Amino acid sequence: MVDYALARLNMVESQIRTNKVTDPALIDAFDTIPREVFVPKAKRGIAYVDEALEVGGNRYLLEPMVLARLLQAAMPKPGDVALDIACGTGYATVVLSKLVSMVVGIEEDQNLVDAGNANLEALTIDNAAIVTGALGDGYTKQAPYDVILIDGGVDAVPPKLFDQLADGGRLVTIEGGSPTEPGVAVLYEKLGARIGRRILFDAGTPMLSEFRQEAGFVF
């Protein structure tokens, strides 16, 4: 029988605190949210390992350290509105719900949307909802967002997502990479009409097919 509380404590102490994550509210969220709820039953015994875990539909829970460092860089605050893109079964959505005033998660697969909303209900999360939609389109109905998280790897961020950032808003994701080479975690910040980009750290995570660019012709 897996002691999930102990596994969660070990995740926080060995994967998160030791990797430059210092925000108390963020650490508390990882320490209290039952990550095992968000993975298939057959994988619950490994829910706290330090790697990305597939949850179905080509979606993954990001490695805990990667997610924690991305969210810390995004600087979520209690009054913020957040968008979680490719939210899968809703784990990062729930983490964000502990840090901001409202979260919208978005998914293309209705089965994942249903599973994610069931998880929100089971955990009595009342400031978040998961909706169905095209990932690259974001969700304009609740825009602008102070924080946007793309829950997976991308070749590039679509411009229309930057359009949904509030002035001073932050977007975080993993860019680039391959099966043999890591990508980079990046932070974008919108200041007026300008978008600034900062590389945070090397990180590898599965690429989201919806954000993969087709290779162009070379003449």
C-alpha cells in the first residue's frame, strides 16, 4: 500500500525545495494536492516520481520540479486570473487555483475535460473550470489573463495567446527540444505592446502536437 502523503512530502523535499523553489504558497500547494488523483489508477504508485507522466490523450503531468519552477517564474498572485492550456486531468489547474482568484483550463479532448472537471468537483475547487477548445486559440471569454501556463512543450507560442495576456501578464512554457536534446523553460512578459522573453532553465518535456510547427521547404 503506497503512503501517498509520505510520497508527496518526499516529492516536495527532494524535487521541489532542492531546485530553487522557495515560494511558500506554491510549496504548500504541492504539499497538499493529491497528485495521484490525476493519473490513471495503474500509475498511482508512481504519481510522485520526478518525470512527466502520461494521463491519456497524449497529455502528461509535467515533472513536478519543472511545473514548480515554471509557476514560480510566472509569479501568480491572489488577485490574478490564469489560463492553463493543455491542462489534461487538471493537476496544474488545481495548483494554480490555490494561488490565484480564478483559473480556466482548456483541453481539446472531451474525455479529459470531463475527467478534469470531475477532479475539480471531488477536491471542492470552486474557482476553476475546464472547458473544451482548440489549444492554440486560448480562451478569449475570460481574457485578459495575468498568468498563462502551457502544460507541455511547444515549437513556438502562437501570437493570439500573447493577445490574451493582460498588461504585465506572464506566460510560461517549454520551448524546443527533441527526444535526445532538452528544450528550455521560458518566461514571456507583456509590457504595453511589447513582449519580453527570458530563458529560465533547460527542461525536457513531451511536445504538444498542437504546437508543433511543420518543417518548411528548403530551396
